[in-house]
Amino acid sequence: MVASSGLVSHADFRLHDPGWGHPESPRRLEAVIGELRHSGLLEHFLPIPPRPATNDDLLRCHSRAYLASVRRDIRSGLDQLSTGDTAVSEHSEAVARLAAGGLLAALDAVMAGAVRNAFCAVRPPGHHAESNRGMGFCLFNNVAVAARYAQAVQGLRRVLILDWDVHHGNGSQEIFWRDPSVLVFSVHESPLYPGSGAASERGAGEGEGFTINVPLPPGSGGAAVLAALEEQLLPAAERFEPELVLISAGFDARLGDPLGHQRLNDDDFHTLTRIAMAIAARHCSGRLVSSLEGGYGLEGLGLAVAAHGRALLEP
């Protein structure tokens, strides 16, 4: 294996502390990097240092009022954002900016040809964050910020977001609801938090049809998820012809995860990754950036990420 893939990570991602017993703990990052090291994969990735996202970066997706409220809430010592159910601590804004900016650094490396693709082992996750509020465990929508950066700074026109987290990516859906330049595809468990993501939710206005949701019942396994990609994502990507593939890579659909009820195994995540890579290879010279979303059983998270990373490193 060659260093065809980049890895964004940083010790500061551990500084976001949602509190004792919270499932989105700093130990998640330790589990991911630890398993990549244990499996011998870590040395094959090109390290990509993250940088903090600027206000301009975030304002392409989030309102100025929301950014102000995040700063005010955290500086006031609140342990939860006033916009919703997102736990925060002293360093949460800085770490969330670094997470979003980590994807931008990865995208720069991919666009420059330094790597073919990249995995961003960042936290907090992002796909629940809407334009005006944080939700779930998410402050800023990392993948959405990257999509807008790709268009505004890198000059790309069409971006595909593939979200296979067990929870619906409501924030990505909301941000691009009326936008035909970003195809948002989400396969997720339903019913489950946040309660959105019905198949009938397809976007609006010029964006109608550019949101695709595939809700699956609890207990679904890899075959159902793979069928969703093969039967719905592949034809949609063929029509859309993306110039970049972004993955909201949640691993909480893995068998045994404490927050989901799906039954995917590590081989399934390898296969999902290879399908995404095939889309990228066909339409956009392999350009793909993947970002960590969910996954809360520490051992299972590490093993699933290793399967994902192994696929990214393969020719």
C-alpha cells in the first residue's frame, strides 16, 4: 500500500468534553487512532494537519446569529447549547472549528493531488448541525462546510454527500434542501433520532430530487444498506456526475453499537467505502474526503474505521 490516502487528526480533538458518561467522548478518537496503529494502517496514511475554520468558512453554511450564540453560550459556561441538545465545554467552539477546518485541509490536499482521498478522524461530529442550530452531538456541520468550500474556493460545481450514519443527517439535508448543486444521499435507521429522513423528503424548489433518503427498519444488515447504494445511489450519481464525493462516515450502524440497532459488520463498511470510491473514480478522478460521524462502541468503532481506512488505501 502507498500513501494514496491522507489522515487528519490532532490531539486537540480530545479537548471537547461533553461530560462524564457521554457517548461522544474523547475516548472515541483514541479508539480510532489506536486501532489504525494496531492494524498497521496508520503508517500508510499521509498526515494532514488540520486548521481552524474561519468565520467565512462557517458562514457559508451557518448563520451569523448562530455562530454568535455558540460563542456566547460557551463563554457563559453553559454545559449545553441554547439552540438544542448539544453538550459543550470550555474548549468546544475551538475544537469544533478545528474539526470543520480539518476537512478543508483534507480537501486542499486532495485537490492539490498530494493524496487521492482522505479520512478525517475529527470530533465533534457534524451532520446534525443545521444552519441555525446545533443538534445531537454536533456544533458545526463539517461535511456541509467542506462542500461549500469546495464550491467557493476550489471552484467545483457539483458535490455528492453520502451519509451512512445510523442517524439521519438532518443538518446536511436542511442546509442543501433547495440546492441542486449538492446531492445529499442518506441511508439510516428509522424510527430513530432525530426523527427526520422519510423517503418523501426530497428537497424543494430547484433542489427537489437532490435529497435522497433511504430509511431502513431496526435490525437491518449490510445487505439492505448495500442495496440502497446500488439501487438508488449509483443511478443518481450517474445522472448527477459529482466532481467531489464527501462521506459522513458514521459507524454506529455496526452490530452492537449502543445507540443504533443495525447489524452491519466490518466487511460491510469496507464494501460501502469501495462503492463510494468507485463513484469518485468514475466521475471525479478519485477525489473523496471522508469524515467521522457516529460510532459509540469503542472496540467496534475502531475495527469499523480500520476496515474503512483499509479500503481507502487500496488501489
